[in-house]
Amino acid sequence: MKFIIDFANLDQIKEMYEYYPLEGVTTNPSILAKEGKNPYEVLKAIREFIGTEAELHVQVVSLNAEGMIEEAHRIQKELGANTYVKIPVSREGLKAIKALAVEGANITATAIYTQMQAYLAGKAGAHYAAPYVNRIDNLGADGVKVAKDIHDIFKKNGLKTEVLAASFKNSQQVLELARYGVGAATVAPDVIEGLVKLDSVTAAVAAFTKDFEGLCGEGKTMVDC
Ligand code: E4P
């Protein structure tokens, strides 16, 4: 499972990249709005930091296919290779996905709440389909199950489309999908931090340090003992 960060603040992306094995960045219009700057300024700075090898996912906002396609062209032109255009899977979105797939664009079908949306997006030529795990949970359905079903539907129908699971609120949701081997997950910084914030780990490390200091003296490490 690829591990991607769902965020647009460059300082925090840089910090998270130092600590975690991240493989790209996803954004959406709400995430970009939080930065309060021109979106291309923010996205170009992210692209410069992550390089051209890493994936950068950027969403369109038009409501009709023609507008989405036009936005996709500008996004690709400004942000270059390995940029994935995120297109919500509405009726118009499917039309745009079909047309952009013919052009060879990298497409992430987004705003996915149902298995059938994902199936249709895959058939239309999307590279990724992004089910909104937590938002589905909040509707009273099972977001993890929807993401797993989509993964199975792609495999059983010979589609190359991969799941890019999104909208996580807890580590259990991420773990379940890693265990299932879905293609990718995009996770916000607070949830990423939660993946390793375990009291038992902190306590174990503190006990090791205390024992070592008993042996070599306070503040000593394997460098200066
Ligand atoms: C990714 O494609 C989505 O934009 C994002 O993960 C939504 O997350 P949220 O439900 O936390 O806003």
C-alpha cells in the first residue's frame, strides 16, 4: 500500500517527510483553501519539494465535463509529470474521466461513496479510485468494507485501477486496508501521527533509557558511555 499525505501546508509536509515513509501528496479544494494563497503557488512549492518522481493529486472544481477537462489541462501544464487530476465521480465527472483517459492523463476518481461509482470510474479509465472511508462511516455504512469491495471489484474484473483510500479519522481504518493490500492510502498528518503514538512504546523506550543511565550515567548514550 502506497502511503500518501493528504495536506497542503509545505512546512508540515516537509516535517512529515522527515519522519515518515511518504510517497506523495494529495490535496482537495478545502485543503488548499486553508493555505489562503493562490493554489498554483502552493502546489508548485509542493511539487518542487517532492520532486517529479512523486505523485501529486490535484482536484478540479468545475461542475461540467468541459470545465473539468479544461482545468485538468492547466493542472497538468503547471505541475508536470506524475500529477494526478482528481475528478469527482458524478455523471459529468465520468464524461471527463473518459475523455481525459483517451488523452493519457493520470486520473484519480474522487468523492467515491459507493462501489458502483468506483467500478464505473475504473471502466472509464481512472488510475485510482478514492473512497472516502470516514465520510462513509459517518453515513452509517462501513467505509473500510466499501474500500475492500472496490479493491476486489477491480481485481476480479481485470481493471488496472487501484484503490486510493481517503478520508481517514483513525489508525484502525488505515490498518485494516493495509492488511487487505489496497493500492494506496492518503492520510492527514494528525492521523499519521496517531499511527505511532502508543503509550506502551513510550513507556518501553523510557524504561530502556532509565536502565542504560543506571549503567552509564545520566544523559549518556551508546555514543559517550
Ligand atoms: C481525498 O481524496 C479527500 O479529498 C480527503 O481525503 C477527504 O478527507 P476528509 O473527509 O477528512 O475531508
